[in-house]
Amino acid sequence: MPLSRYGVVRRRSEMIVDGGTIYIGGQVSDNTAGDIEAQTLDVLSGIEKLLLEAGSDRKNVLSVRILLAHRADYEGMNRVWDSWFPEGHAPTRACTLAELINPDWRLEMIVLARLPDGARPGAPALKA
């Protein structure tokens, strides 16, 4: 299976599928007016759209790196996180405090996932 790039712009690809591995670049919320729970749900919803486009789903997320702008948002982020992943399918994760580029972003997530056995990725924006 060739390497496929999705959502390609000059500086980055939104997602890359290489073999059976899905790499999703930093995802942030479009709803910068929302609280941490709204932004977390928005980010996870965006990740799910990308996973589905690649031919996968949230059960196949392997690892997530979470960049959190405010320590006080940790509990609110976890409330959404805990309800989003199906029981028994929680990925590995690391959560660190970070100064994000846009001060209205409360978190950013970087995802590593897999294609399920026999899955074929959707049509990418550009093949490398």
C-alpha cells in the first residue's frame, strides 16, 4: 500500500497513512469560544472524521499526545475523553502543559492509529 497524504497544504499534511499506520497531525478546535469540554469534543470529533476518511475508527487509536494549555482544564478534558473512547479501547497517551500558538486554543492532540485488518484507506488528497 503506497503512502497517502490527506489535507495537504504547503507546510503540512493533516494526516498520513503509511502501510497500516495512520499519523494525524496536531488537531485543535475550531470553536475557540468554547470551554475545555466543548473544545475537547470538537477536537475528538475532527479526529474521528479523519479516522473514518482513512478507513479506521476510534477503536483503532493507538496513542495520543495531548498538549494542554491550562492545568485547570485537565479534569474537564478527561470527562469528555473518558466518554469518547469505547470501553476497553483506551489508547496510550501523554498529556503535557504547553503554550499553544493561538492563546484561545485550550488543547491540541496528535494521534497515532492503525487501519483495521483488511481495511482500505479512502481516497487521499495527494499520494506521495
